[in-house]
Amino acid sequence: MAKRSSKRTARAERAGGVGKTLPALSSLGDLPGFGELTPSAAQLSAFEGACARARAAAPEDVAGELVLGCVVRLDRGYPAIVCEGELFRAEFATRLTKGSFSRVAVGDWVCARRPGTHEMGIIEEILPRESDIARWKGGARGERQTLAANVDVVIVVQALGPEVIDCARVARSAVVARDCGAQVAVVLTKADRATDEVLAADVAAIHDVVGADVRVVVTSSEHGHGVDDVRALVPEGTIAIVLGESGAGKSTLLNALLGRDVLETGAVRQADDMGRHTTVARRMVKLPDAGIIVDEPGLRSLPILGHEHGLKMVFPQIVESAADCKFRDCTHTHEPGCRVREDFTLGKFTSEQLESYLSLAREMRENATSIDPDIVI
């Protein structure tokens, strides 16, 4: 990758005191190159429109300063952008910060400026996303936090143990992934902690709850077992995001995929089998002979609100039954004329599927009385 003068790079990394808290761009490894990222036709068209608007808004000639770039890393809100021939940090144009869409995420394609008189790049526009892996942040209705943009696959990482795993987290992540326009796969780590019987029960439970078409890979990163199968989930030209709780083994898994210890790992507390956050930046990691993975800090919670369409895609039979319930606000627990309970007694879905569905539907119902009136839950 071509670089501008070291003097300018040093200035950019010190801009606004950033250099004191952020890693130097020159120290960042395993990021994808510009040629390993592919914008969609719609995003390329949007870039042309953004360039036209930027030229119209600027009093000076900025045509030669506009570049198409992709956000490959976020450190404390400061984006690092790769474009053809350069990696640089950027800030937002003033007119963009006054708008309603100024939050950038890893994976976003942007129209940016590289003015010769400015120490950092300037993001003029964030281009439309093909997918938006997001969660509802806190208790504020309508406030979404995008974890990654333009992702093809969500890989849910779950640590194994001596007991059969709780599929609630897997089901929750699957609903979010499907609702946001991505496929879902499950990676079970720490296989050495489970017996063959428990492992078989875990895989069967996951397929039962989220569907037989969801790919499940079992790994033991310390012994290299299953690593190639995980790599196959992310072929060349594919972008995936890894989601899981702290201590699930995400960083250990990524180190195994990279073939060396690059990402920091931490110990797991024996009291609750949870780990501490070892990943603090959101970043893209290019895998050897494979695609790209977005490394995400461990999520303590994944609240859901407004993911009714995702719920319908993961549990289509139950949602279809719910539409025929006698009461529109049926909770499918005790009401007369509940079609969901009737179909359950007929064996159209399992108790595990129904339990997961009811739990997620109840949470969404409590968070908002009516997000999408077209889908009855």
C-alpha cells in the first residue's frame, strides 16, 4: 500500500490529541487492503452522487481530493479508512454532523476528502448499507447501535461446557442477523470441555431452535480442531462478524485462524464462566486464504426491539400460527382460541422452539407495544 509522507502521517495521528490514545496506523496489521473489499453497484452509484454534492457544496475545487473508502477500524470513535493506495484516519464534515446519519461503523463505504492542507481525512457522506448488523442501545426507543455494516455472515460464538448449552443466545443472535440482512452460522468453542453426548445434544438443540440450514462448526482452538471449517464459513470476498459474550473464545479463535497470536486473550472467571473484554477496538481482520472477519468487543447484552421480521424468518411456522390467534394481542400462553398452542399440541413445532420464540416475542412486546403492525407476534 502506497503511503504519503511520514511527516503528514505523524501529524494525522497527533490530530486533536488522537496520537496519545490511538495506535499509530503504521502499527496496525492484518487489515484488508482496498482491493480485497468490494462495494456494490448501488454503493458505487451513490459515491458518484456524493461526489457531485460535495463539489457543489465546496467553494473550492475538491474534485481531485474525493476518494472512495471503507472504514476498516474504529478506535474510540475515530475511524481508520482504507482507499486506493492509502490508510488514513478521518473526521466528519460539518454538514454531515448536523444531519441525521453521522454515525459510522466498521464496514461502511464512504465518500471522503483528502485535502492537502488538512491533517486528517474528512468524511463527506456515508454510503447506503447493504446490511446493517445493529442492536437497540440501552432503553431508548428507536436508538440503534450499528455493530458492523455490509456484512454477509454473522458468526455466533458460544463456549461449550459440561452441560448442554442454553440456545437462547444463539436464537437471539440469529433473529438479529436475519433481520439485518445477513446469514447466520454458529461456532462452538472449547470442545474439550464437553463430552461427545453433550456435544451431540448441543448441535441438535441449535438445529432444532434456529433451523437445520444453519451451519454449526465445533472447534477446539488450542488443538487446532475445526479451524479450517470455520475458515470455510468466510470464503474470499465474504465479510463476517463474530458475535459472542466475553470469554466465549472469539480472540483465541481468530488467533487460530490467523495462525499466530495477534489478538489479546484473557482468562475466564470461574464464578460465572465469563471473561473480561480483551477486544476494545472494532476492526476488520483479513484471514489468510479466506475472507474478512470483523472483530467485535464481547457483548454483555444483545437487547432486541423491532426485530419482528427477523423473528418471522427464524420461526416462520410459529409466526404463521400466531396470525390466526383469536386475539391480536395473544401472548400464546393461556388465552382461548390461541392457534399457536393448538399447533404446538399437533406437533408442528417443538417445545424448545416455542420457548425461545415466546421469550423473544415477550421481550419485544415489552420494549414496544407495536413496532410493525403487519406482523403479529
